[in-house]
Amino acid sequence: MNKTYIFLLSKVFLIAFFLLAIASCKKEKKDTQEKKSLEEESIDTSSVLLKYNETVFTLPSPYQASIAIKEKDIEFNDQLLAPLQNSQNFNTRFKQALNIGVYGADLGYLNLYDQHPECLAYLSVIKKLGENLGLDNAISSEKMNKLERYIDAQDSLLIFLANIYRDFDQYLTNNRRKEIGALIIAGGWIESIYILSQTIKNHENRDLINRLGEQKRPLDNLIELLSSYYYNSDRYTHLIDNLVDLAYEFDGIIYNYYYEKPEVLTDKNLTIVNSKSNVVISEYHLTTITEKITNLRQKIIQ
């Protein structure tokens, strides 16, 4: 049975250096305080909880697929990442929002495999796209600087990203721009499933196939989340139609879920899910889902 961790503990690895000893002492004191604050924080990075038009939607965090892959000791594959240079072609809010989600999922994948220089490059592009959408008003420069400072701390980065996307959602909701938030979530889900399906294509791991099969309900939630924007433009219509087409393939998957009481480790601020799932998926559906998610993702990142 594969145990999935719902709450990730923040274990921050601090690297601080200054030319002047006095400055170093001050910086060390500040970082110690921030480390303590992070260790006391317990943000759920396993799911995204959204409320749109009085309806609550739950979607898996885009980082959960990468976590599942890493737990199987599967090697890092940089060919799965969306190319950063394409970001120069995103000249609409629609494309910019979707690709914030895409690059955010890639950032989580990079971070879990300790690809620190690449993490900074992807973070920089996410910041740029966010500025284009006016999302820089949602996050303080201090918080972004802190994110860059802890780019090499896996758990800390995931917590910061969870915070940032929560801030995005709150800002967009307050400013009546919820469709942008929905697109960010959609882009993150699509990229995470692309990474997962391509990894399965290369490794055919049973646990990862189960994880893919579990996406039927989240996909239905995502479609419902986006459905109110169906007639906003042809772009929205095309995106939702593609997701609906993908959902038809997921309908061919037999998915059974068996609930078991979770194990709570209060001393570690950790909850372990012991529930079991069983997925029956044909080779046809697995191949078709992989092809359709790849085609949809390619249209988004071009």
C-alpha cells in the first residue's frame, strides 16, 4: 500500500553568508526566526480548495503527481518541462494565466529533484507572467524575496508556493477576476497530469497508473469550475471542450476507493492517508488519455 503524505513538514536548510561579520550575525538571527515560523506552519499541499459561485471545488495540488514520481525513485527528466522561451509568445491573459499554472507545476517538479538553478529561472518567468496579469499586487516583494532565498529547501518551497497560489486566489476573488484563478489551476492540473502520464509511458509503474486513474473526479471538478466561462471566448470554449473530451476517456476507467481511518502523528504535525484505491484501466484508455493530455498541453505552451 502506498502512503501519501497530506501535510509536508517544513525542514528548512539555511545557507547564509556575508562579507562582513556583523551583517552575517544579523542575517543569521533573521533567518533563524523565519525558520522557526516555517516549521510551525502546516499548509496542506495535497489539494486546492476553491469556492466559486457558492460551490466548493477540491482539486489535487499540482505537486502531488511529482511527489508520487519522486517516491518511486524515478530519475529526473528535463524533457517533461515546458520550455521557458515560449513565455515570450504568451500575449493574452488567457495564455499567461494557464502557463503560470504550467510553470508552477514544473517548478514543483524541479524543486523535488533539487534542480536549483532551473527553479530560479522558472520562478522568474512566473513572476513576469504574474506582473503582466497584475498579480504582483497580490504578493509582497518581501514574500517573493523569501521564496527565492529558500529555493533549495524542498518542503519550504512547496509551502511558499501553496501560500502564493492562495494569495493569488484571494486577490483575484476580491477583484472579481476569478476566471484568471481558474485558468491558473487548470494549467497546473494539465501540466501535472502530463508529467505523470509521460512518466507512466516510460516506466509503467502500477502505483502511478492508479494515481492517474484517480484523476477522474478532479477532472470533473475542473470542468465544472470552468463551465461558467464557456461562452467568454472561443479560447475558453476550446479548452473546456478538450477537457470534456478527455473526461470521456476517464469514464472508461473503473475506480474503487476504500476508506480507512488516517493515521495522525501529532508530534510531527503529519497526517498519513491509509485509504486504498484500485484502478482498472485498459491499455487503450491509458494510451488515449496520454495522447489527449499531450495534445492539449502542447496547444497551451505554444
